[in-house]
Amino acid sequence: MKDLVIIGGGPAGMSAAIAAYESGVRDILILERDAGLGGILQQCIHNGFGLHKFGEELTGPEYAWKYEKRVKELGIEHKLNTMVLDVTPDKVVTATNSEDGIFQIKAKAIILAMGCRERSKGALNIAGTRPAGIYSAGTAQKFVNTKGFLPGKNVVILGSGDIGLIMARRMTLEGAKVHAVCELMPYSGGLARNIEQCLNDFDIPLLLQHTVVEIHGKERLEGVTIAKVDANKKPICETMKYIPCDTLLLSVGLIPENELSKGANVDISSITNGAIVDQNRQTSCDGIFACGNVLHVHDLVDFVSGEAEIAGKAAADYINGRQKDKTNIVINADGKIRYTVPQKITEQKDVKVYFRVNDIYKNAKILVRDGDKVVLSKRKPRLAPGEMEYVTITAEQLKNAKTLDFCLEVQ
């Protein structure tokens, strides 16, 4: 029996554990499938982490170490090389490792912090053969940054998510030639600063509304055919172009690792592919919380840590019976605002609502309505899908509210 079991020892899991400890819970166990704490940050050796959280620019391992060091100082128990096999709605965790074999733990509360995985080539249906030389951007990052291997010398990158942009720069710095970054959408999926620092600074072309339509090569990748796409995302034949290359990196989206969540009968959002949660990051299953990239894909790890602290404190309140009177306010998004997290509010208190938009908008007004009543209005000069936004709704604004409709007015 444990008071709190946290599944995942990355930045979300460690932040949640520290927050729960500082809120009075001592009987905490972190289960991590890798050989060390820190998660994906251990292979992210570039800087840019920590500006919001610590007011300084850190590399991924430096950011992770701040939390790992604190976990060890507090004596929070953690099991490494441990794979969680199952989570039940009544909070029984089944896991396995080489020392304990298969074991079960009954928990008073569980925090899901399993992170996300990359979408693979198999999900893309690209015509052609299956040669060596095709990698997800994260796999290539691990090879280069932690293994010391260079996957190839002539590179095309499909997808302009942040990992793809960062790897365009990384491969260039290691001596490879990045011929192009192709993006299916009419906008990049990455942060504006990464487009500037990783592509523009190195004269790497970003080809918007382009995709890879064919892969060439038998044993090893020899080249790809790219093409511009029309408004329906169908390739335009006249624009097809062959690029010789030995490496194709895929940065085509991240998927929250929610197999365990589904096994626990947690309600999953069809938009985020993460759990549906309230402002405390509690899922539809009583006492099971979710945070970080398993909940929705974040652009900044600083936001992951902040969200995990919310989940950790809320789990501590749940364990110690400090939950408050419940309300039930449903949050709806109008489509221009693609989704919000949380999706519902169950307590009358100040709530920070995160959201993403579905396109690039300039001079837009964010409106939050309760029926005909405007609860909040905020103007933003620019909104982009690659950058998460948030607004804070106060307890006073939530009084007597039944639903909150998040809308975007664009001139």
C-alpha cells in the first residue's frame, strides 16, 4: 500500500512528487521504466529550458538535474528500470522489474506522467520501399546526443515540430547537409524562436505546404520525392521534385502515452488524445490525476513542471481529505480554439486555462462567455498552433457559471 504512486520519472513525474511531498505526503513512489530519472530531457542537450521556471537558460539535463537532486534530497522513493503493465480504476498498479519480478501496489492516489511518443512512418502511408536511413527526429537526437552516432550526411526533414527544427540545427552543426524541412500545413508546428535559431540562422529552407510523396532506395535511402500540396492536402503532381539524400527524419507529431490511462477507464479527449481533467488535473477516475505530455503535448517544459505541481498538490489534498465543495462547469472550445486544458472546472477558485488554436491568427480577441455574459476578454496580437496560450479566470468570474465557451474573434 502506498499513499501516492507516480508513473513516470520525467520532469512531470518529479515535479508532481516534489509538490506532493511539500504538501504533506511522505509515502510516495515514482515508477520509471528508464535507467535514470529525467525522461526525454536527458537527450535534449540544447539550451532554452528553464527561462519561465528558473529565470535562467538551461540545457535539458541541467533542468532535469534540478528536480532529480531535489527528489533525492527529500528521499522520495523511486524504482528505475520498472515497467508499469496495468492500472485499474480502483488504483491498483501492476509493474515489473528484474529485482521484484511482477508486483502490485494499491495506492490511495495515482498521478499519470508517462509522457508521449513520436508518430512513426507507418502512420504516414508514404509510397516507396523500406530502406535504412529513416528515423524519427527523437531517435536521431538520441543517436547524436547520447550515443555519438551520426545517422547520415544528407538529410531531409518531414514536419516542422520543435524536435524536427532542433535536429535540423543539430545535424548541421555535426557536419550534415539538411536540404529542406517540409511541412504539410501552411504554418510551422514549432516555436517561432526555433524557426529563427534553427533554420533561418543556418539558411535551411522551410517548405510550407510540402510533403514527401515517395521514398527511394533498397538497402539504404537514396532520395525522396517531395511535392507541394493543395488546399485539400493532396500532392500537386507538377510540383514534384527529387532530392537525393541518405537520411529522412520524421517530426510529424507526438502522441500521449495513454494505454495505461485507457486500461484504467479514464475518459480520453479525441482532440488531445490525453485524459479529460478538471482544474486539479484529476481525471474521470476518482483519485487518478494526469499531467505533462501524457495529458496534452506542451511546447515548453516549464509549463509541464507548473502543471505537474498542480497535480501533485491536488493529489495530496485528495489523500488528506482536503478537497472542497464541488461544482461542475463545462468548458467548450469554438474550433478556432482547438482545445482547452482543463476541460471542466469543479471548484470555485482561480483557474489558469491553457489552450491552443488551430491556425495562425493576428489581432485576435479571446472571449470567454457564460451564455450571453462575457466573463473575460483579452486581445492578442498573434496566436499560433505551435505555441500554447493561457488565461486566468478568477473565482469571482466563475460565480453561478454553468458553462464556459472559449471563442476567438478575428478581424
